[in-house]
Amino acid sequence: MSILVTGGAGYIGAHVVSLLAQRNEDVIVVDNLSTGLADRIGAAPLIELDLAASDAKEQLVQVMRNWSVESVIHIAALKQVGESMANPLLYYRENVGGMIALLSAMEDCAVKRLVFSSSAATYGMPGIETVTEATPTHPISPYGQSKLIGEWMTAASASAWGLRPINLRYFNVAGAQSIELADPAALNLIPIVINKVLNGEEPVIYGNDYPTPDGTCIRDYVHIGDLADAHLAALDSTAGSAPLETVLNVGTGHGASVSEVLDVLRSVSGRKIDPLVAPRRPGDPPKLIADVTKIQSALGWSARRTLIDIVESAWLAEVAKRGALA
């Protein structure tokens, strides 16, 4: 029996595949390689497949039957908030359409164990600093909406045909477990700032007048290694027939401001960093931190790495990657 990981050649997916390989699990990767890299998945077989293609369900059914798939970790998705605002239908087609194909194939093949890569973007602008899984969901971007729709679909499938899903709502993921698994795209604060510094450019702080101790936004940063651990713990919990906590926050339960992240990067890199200050971006809440009580109770999982671990691992991986390419 094997585990199917969609998006397994991407940043998060490759870390999950690596951990599964360390456990000697049989892993099959499905990825369209739009952002993923085939050389990141080790010896795992790769099926190049677009989940939003018209025949995706039929292809997935064949993969599941050929490889005796028993469970799925579904990570494949488009994930840029700004892009989703500019091109919403693309996000509904890829993220929602891909989920329809996957769940349809799972139902046909009686594959009932699923870990779904959701997002804290489902909360939108919650109006509170620390969010629990019971906090009302009001996503403000098509990306966040597509993730919430995915959660609705897993809940409906659980009722209709016995799917056993766990939806992991990620907070701010960063860091690297190795040079080879470094984040290939600078789309979030930590990799963006690191790339700016290494390019000799000044990073930008968007707003320094928020109602926080230093005026900059506070977020919950979780190390990619801890996030990968959470996927395995979630997958293990779907075995058997015990009731599941189907929605879980994945974070540290602690926040760090943009200025604090820059301070850590100064310490780790030894570089002088003088950021520019720009106006606030629309839709940025002053503070957003995960309440992680439920995931600790349900899975026995807690984040082990610190903000220093996150920034240092991301910095060293990017420096080494550039050195290897030089």
C-alpha cells in the first residue's frame, strides 16, 4: 500500500516526501511541475499530471489502482494571494477543480484517508489576535476562498461516503531542512527579505504604524520541518475509525513582528539591513497568531523550531544555493 502526495515536488511537498522516505513509506508523487522540481523527491516515482485537466480524475483512478494507494496528502495548489485577486477563475479552476478530481478518484477507489493542505487565509481578517479553529471563516481572497471550499468538500465527502479527512490550516511557513529543499520562490516575508539582502537591495516594511509594540505586523512563523512533521502526524491519525478533529491550525502559538524578523536576520547574516518603509497593504491585519491547543491535543504535535532556526535555515540554504549556482 502506498501514499499519494500531490504537489510533492514543491517546497512543502518535497519536505513531506523526504520525511515519508525516512520512514520507509511507499510514496507516489503527482505534480504538474509548474513550480515543483523533479529532482527534489529522491527515489519516489513521479507522475506528471495536472489535477485541473479534463481527464484528471481518470488518470488519478489509474494511478491509485496501479500503485495500490491507501491514503493521500493533498498539497498541490496555486497559492499567491495577489495573483488570485487578479485572476480568480484560475484559482477556482486549479484549486477547486483539482480537489473535485482528486476526491472523485478517491471515492471511486475507496481511498478514505486524506490530509488536505488548507490555510490560515480561510480566516480572512478575523478581528482578533489569536484564532482558534472555531473562529468564523471569512476569506478575503479567491485563494483563501478556494481553500475553504476544499474544506467544505472534504466535510461533505466525509458525510456522503466515509472520507476521513484532516484539514491543516497553515500559518506562515518558512525555513529549510536542507539546501536541496530550500524554498525556490521568494513569495513570503522571510525569503523575500533574504533575497533582497543578498541582491544588495533594501527590504521593504509595509506599514510601521500598526497597534503593535514596534508598529509592524505580527505573524506566527512555523518551520517547514515542523509543518512536515504535522502532516505525518495527521496522516497517522486518519488510520482506524476513531473520531477525528478535522480542522487543525498549524503554527507555534507565538508571534513575531516584521521588525523582529529583520533583527534575527541581522544577527544570523551579520549584514547591515536598513529597510524602507512603505504604506500599509490593504487586508493586512495587525496581528495574527494560531491557537494550537487543538492540534497539540489531537495529534500530540507541537512546533519544536524557533524563529532563529527558521531564519537561519532559510539564510544558509539560500546562500549555499547561490554558491552552488555560481
